[in-house]
Amino acid sequence: MMDCLVIGGGPAGLTAAIYLARFHLSVVVVDEGKSRAALIPKTRNHAGYPAGIAGTELLARMREQAELYGAQIVPGRIDQLTLEAGVFTAKMSGSRLQARSVLLATGIINRRPNMTDALHDEALAVGALRYCPVCDGFEVTDRTIGVIGSGERGTNEALFLRSYSKQITLIAPMGRHDLADEQRKKLQDAAVEVVDGPVGRFDLDDRRLSVRIGSNRHTFDSIYPALGSDIRSGLAVSVGAEATEEGCLTVDSHQRTTVSGLYAAGDVVLGLDQISHAMGEGGVAATTIRNDLASDRPLYR
């Protein structure tokens, strides 16, 4: 039986694995390959990389570092997690893993606009489609920007991006906008153009993304979908962990969930969805796991 099972191979999970392995603990990372970091063509706000680094390269380096110190990284998906007599059992295709502790670092999945996977990935690769204004708003400074969304989420994203460019258009995804009077006034005061949907066909031409709305076609240097996300907290909830209404796991200041021996870090926890933040939480979680295990039995060599 291993000391810790880490579910998720993104920045939070891999950081935790590095720490845990260097604590001389046995750790296995089960990675489904769903980390949003892998979708980043190049991150330029991650400290230590002045020229930026591709998300895939960053993850590869972190995997190499974790394995260097003895962590095992297994591709696959955990389908079921149970807890009995202080032992966690995780079931995946063709195998079963048991651990004294579990760190859930499964992250979230962005809700995508209605376009083919091929177009989505191509637009993402050239920066015509973006998901994180905090990460890469600087890169669209003074560009023509479209935001697909409405209500509070769409309004907030459009206003945030307004600090980077004067040319912001907020587009309702389904039909007419669902905006309160106060939201409309804020958008009007910020000179954000408000366009009713529904959103139609997308096309990519010369690194710019266009979208058909009714009989008109709007073209942007970059489009930000503000459609929300799905939080991958189901495994933790299935063993009794508390979560917010949106699905984010509830943790204390040391990344403990409400279930003893179960920890969470990264975007699956309520907080700033940033690589640096996820890595910090991974380090905190790993240190907490080490100390909690040591309180149950000495970790002497």
C-alpha cells in the first residue's frame, strides 16, 4: 500500500509528487492527460521563464523531475474511489490501487464554444482563441477582442479585458443577452459593444477568428469564451468531501478536505486558477500529507 495516491497530473499534482517523493514517501500519480496546462501554447506570466514556456514542455519537465526522485506516473483514469477503515481504494481499468492518503488534483474543464475540435485546437495554438485573461491578457493589448458570454460572468470578463483594449465586444452565446440594468450600464460606461446571439459558424483566417451572428460576420484577433467550467470533484464528493454549489472542494488552509486523509489542490479548489497558485497549493498539500502521516506513524529511516 502506497503512502499517497495523487489523482491528476497537472501543475498541482506534479508539484505535490515532487515534494512527496523527496520526503521519501511512496507516491503514484494517475494522470488522465486532461490538464488545462497542456492547452497553453506558451505561458509568459509564469515566473522564471522570461521568453515563456509551452504548457506541454512545462508538464514534461515536471514529470521528469517527479520521476527522478522516485514518483511513479501512470496514465489512466480513476473511475471509483472508496474509503474503508482508513484505507483509500481507487479503481481504474484493469487494476486497483490502495493508499493511506489521496490528493485530488483533477482540475476543471472549460466549456467550449460550438466548434470542431480541429478548429478549436488550431485557433488555440495561434492565440485566436483564449481562455484565461489573467494569463494572457497582456498578449491582446490594443487588439480586437470578442467575449462569448452573458450575465455576471460575461460582464466581468469583458470589463476585465477592457483594461487591455478599447475594442471589446460581448456576444450572447444563445440568443438575447441576460443582463441586469446595472450590468448594461457598466458595459455602456466602459464602451463595450454588446451583441445579441445566437453564435453561429466560426472560421479561422490569417490567425484571426470570425463568428457569424445572424446575417453578420464579426472578426476578432482573439475570442475569449466566458461560458464557465465543469469542476472535476466527483471522486472526492463520492467519499463524503464537502464542495461548494459550483462543485469546488472545500479545504482548510493546509489543503485538507472534510474527509480525513483526503486532500485537494489546484483548480478543483476554489481560488485563483493559475499555474503558480496550483503549484503552491500542491506544495502545501504534500507537506501536510507528510506531517499527517508522520503523526500516525514515525517516518524514520
